[in-house]
Amino acid sequence: MRPLDCSDIKTSMAKYLEDQLLLSKRANHTCVLTLPIKTFDGRWVSVIVEQKFDDSFLVHDGGKTDSELFSCLLYTSRCV
């Protein structure tokens, strides 16, 4: 067996993500990236990217994590 070449794995994973990544524009300065990765309950993972300034971006899940936890009767609290 030949030694494992991690760069081959990286290249393969990058190609898979590039081929399967979905992109949709939500507003002038907002894009939604849907990754080809599912959560444990079968939902696709989406990431929202908002441009705040020319070189500043806010990346978040649009509150989906809190909503999913709430629907499972789990509540989040603020850290003190």
C-alpha cells in the first residue's frame, strides 16, 4: 500500500464541494451557500454571507440553529 497523500484528499474534497455547492443571491449584498452536507436530521447546511463593507463580511446560519434547538424544546441562554 502506498503512503497516504493528504493533498490528494484535499483536492478531491475541494472538487466535490465545488461541483455540488449551490449559490443563491438573496439581496444586493447577501448570498446563501448551500453545502452538499446534511445535518443529522437530513437538512442541507446553508451559510449566509452578507457584505457589510468593501472588505467586511458577516457569515451566519440565519438563526436556523436556534430555531432547530427551540423546535426540539431546547432553549439557549445568554452567557454571563
